[in-house]
Amino acid sequence: MIVKVDGLVKRYGKLVALDYLNFEVEEGEIFGLLGPNGSGKTTAINCILALLKYDKGSIEVFGKPMGPDEFDIKRNIGLIMQNVAVFDELTVYENIQYFCSLYINDKKKVNELTEEAIKFVALEDYAKFYPKKLSGGLLRRLNIACGVVHKPKLIILDEPTVAVDPQSRNKILEGIKQLNEQGATIIYTSHYMEEIEQICSKIAIIDKGRVVASGTKEELKGMISIGEKITIETFQITEDQIMMLRQMQNVLSITYENNQLEIKSGKGKNNLLQVLHYMESNNISFGKVFTQLPTLNDVFLEITGKELRD
């Protein structure tokens, strides 16, 4: 077990930020903490790192109780927070070199690891640049290099792709998977369900400081009633016809807005065929048809009653 969080409670006056939070991270996982802004993800990370005192519960990292003075534990952790934390007075190379030197005493090894980290985040052409000259995406990549240059066993990334361009986002996600393949255990927090689905082997959905569901993405999707979402473009369907569709076997709900008919169906094999057969039999013309399996947003919506990105 790399990280074990048991019954964690953190209060700010009357506000309960963490409400008996529980989760475990196994060695070799990319563990995703998925939840909307304000759900307690960053507070949980700060408690794990012993940067924040908590009211109840316990935290173990690498099988040992975590505390502010556990420097042997902290030496094996890499941290990349949402807010970029680098020195404006140092170049890209000097920043990475400095953060590496906090963990490694051998200057030759520091230089080797610095070069390796620069290549890892593809900043070779920017090694002599100062942070103020970098774009937001390049700055994020520098931030990641500073956090992983010392080859930590556990890497924690808290919303690392906020406000970055798609190219940099893809580069960051590819890098995270590569770090995991090289042996690092990853904790990744985000409110972007697409990212969590793409890279995480296990996921905990967090809301109001509690884990409301956890498992693989397949296990999470299996917890809910929705089996399929069908979207059909149609310009001429009546309320009576929508009512008839709503009464069909396996149909859970229907909405019709802006000429888009959205049907949520339960688990089954012929949901789409059933709907299209009805429309053709009743001479209801339609255009584009989309079908989609449940997403993590559907899981969050069914469990909590609200959208993930609220």
C-alpha cells in the first residue's frame, strides 16, 4: 500500500472540507481523484503531504504514518500543484537543476537528471529561457519537470492541465503514463472526466469531502442504471410521439431541446433499433444519430443528483 487515508476529517470553522474521507492507493496505480471544484481534492492532497493539519483520521504513506517531519517519506514524493511554483530569476535549466539538488547531493547526478527531465517534458529548445518568456503550456511542463526530476516513487498531480492548450495537455497526459510505466505510483486530481477516464487505472469520485464511489471506470459505470445515451436530430416530433417513446421498455428518460432528442436507456442490446423502428414506422424524419455509453459524469449525476462540473 502506497497511500492509505482513513476517516479523514478537516474543518474550517463550521465548514466541513473533508467528511470522513477514505481511500487507498496501491503500488503501480494511476489513482484518480475526480470531483468538482470545491469537493475537497486539494485539501486531501495537502493533508497527505502533511502541509495541513486535520481534525480526525489517519494517513499512511509507504506503510508509515505521515507527519510534517517525515523527511524520508517526503524525499520519495514528487508534487505538481495547480499553481505553477518556479523561480522567475532562474532559467528553465536552472529551475529544474535547483529542485533536483534539494534531493540529490551528487552534482554530476543532478546534471544528468536535469538533462533527462528537460528531454522528458520536451523543453530542450527552451532550456535557457526564463519562465516569463514561456507560454502557459510550456510553464506547466516546466513545473512538472521540477516535480519529477528526482525520480520519486509517488507523484501527486493536482489539476495540472487547468488552462493549458490541447497540445500541452496531451503531452502532459502522455508524460504521466510514461512515468507510471517507469515505476512511479501516481495520484491525479481533476474535474476533467475525460482525462481521468483516459489515464487512471482506479478512480475515486469525491463530493463534499467524501468518496461517493470508487473502482475502475468499468466498475463505476456498472453501478448506475444508464446503459446507453441515444441522441437523434429531428425537426418534426410531437409531444404525443415523445410520450410513446417514453413508455417504451428500457427507456429511462427523454429530453427534446433544440431539435435534439436525447434518450437515456437502461442496459440492453437493442435500444437504438427499438427507437429507430418506432420513428420510421411513424414517418418521423430524422438526421444525425449518436449513441454513447455512460460517462463518469453520468455516474456522478446519478449518485449525487448534479453535474460533475457544477
